[in-house]
Amino acid sequence: MVAHAIDCHGYYSKAIGGDSSWNYSKYNFFCLSSPSQLYHELFWELKSIINDFVPEHKYRWMQCWLNCHHPSEVDENGHVIPLDWHTHEWDYHGYIAIDPKGTRTVFHEYEVVNQVGNIYIGPGYREHHVVVDKEYSTPRITLGFDIMVQDDDDEFRLVDPHDMFSLMPI
């Protein structure tokens, strides 16, 4: 999965360019990783987890992006620079630890020790950042995702299609 993610980062760099973490609205990782069988299986597993986590909503959309951070992107305080304090303005947010190295995701109320294969999912709008506990020499890889939900009686929310190419129904 790590090798596939690094390949995908290369494809992303050629096709879109810029920081794959902060250009999340321009692509969806699961489209970028096609036709990887590994990521196909991960997509279906994640879709099932999301549907179990938010079963009360009729409609769900997800965007997913690649976080691929090199050791040079860690500051002197051990923070992954692109992932300093930030929030996600979506109904739910989560991430999958592909190769998280020795890191923690720190929220104001709690923290998560990142371990290979772990999936975190929780409410959106929770400010957090990533702290490096152990130096690393190869890219730190996670997949971030946001979820938007809607029900029949909700006011229709349209995301500007000129700004968002990443949401897909799940």
C-alpha cells in the first residue's frame, strides 16, 4: 500500500501539482489510485465503516486525499508543518494510517496514537494537529477524508462544482 501511495503521489504531482493535502478539493484519492486492487478493497471497507458510523443519514458524500509528508516538513517542535492546527468544516472527518511513522494526532480534548491500519472517524470541526514523536526518513503516509451528509428534509446544500471535484457518493 505504501508503494502504491507513493506512485499515486507521483501521478498527482504530474497531473495536478501542489500540496496533495491542501488541494483535496481537486481530486479524490480513490479515483487517483484506480485501478489498484488494494485501494479498491480499502474503499469498500471504508465505505462500510462510514455507513455504520453515520447510519441515520440517507445521503452521504466523501472526499479523500493523500497526505504524503517528508521529514523535511517537520518543524523544530516536532509538528508536521502542513498539518499544524486546523479543522475540517464538514459533518465528519477521519483518516487512515497507511504509514504514519511515530506520530500522534492531537485534538484539544484527546489524542490518537497513529498506528498502521488504524482508521479514525469523528465529528468534523474538531481542531487538531500532527505531532512527530520519532524521527523518520521516508514519507509519512495517511489518507484524510471528510464526509457530508444530507437527509430528505434537509435544506439542499450545493457545493460549487468549480471548487470541488473531490466529493463522491457513498
